[in-house]
Amino acid sequence: MELARHAADIRASAISALPPVGNYSFAEVRAYYTAIAAASDVPLLVYFFPNSYPGVHTLDQVLDLCRIPNVAGLKYTDFDL
């Protein structure tokens, strides 16, 4: 969140963040992204990387993350489109 605020201070165009490392639930990952998105008005790109971050693994979860206010897009890293 500190870096998101810094990005706003320096007028960055956007920010991105990988999910937290570890075996976190979807609810925890969503809360993490919600907190980052709320920390500044700089648009946020979230990541979908199920092999390394298993907390997000369904289309419904991806779409839910994309509905968080201030989320502008998604980085998709998987072989199964």
C-alpha cells in the first residue's frame, strides 16, 4: 500500500502487484488486492498466475478481482485460456 501511494505521488500511469506468496485463500487474496486498490487512485493491474499463486483459480474469481474498484486490468499467466 505504501508503494501504491508512492506511485500516486510520482504520477505513475498504473501499478501492478503479484498475489501474496503462500497458501492464501481467495478471500485473503481479494482483501489484499482491495487494500492495494484503495490505497491510491492509480489504476491497478492484478495477476492471475495459478501455478504459483493457488488462491485464485476460477474464472468467477478472476472476474470478481476485476470488479474491485480501481482495478483496471489483469495479467494472465497460464497455459489454459
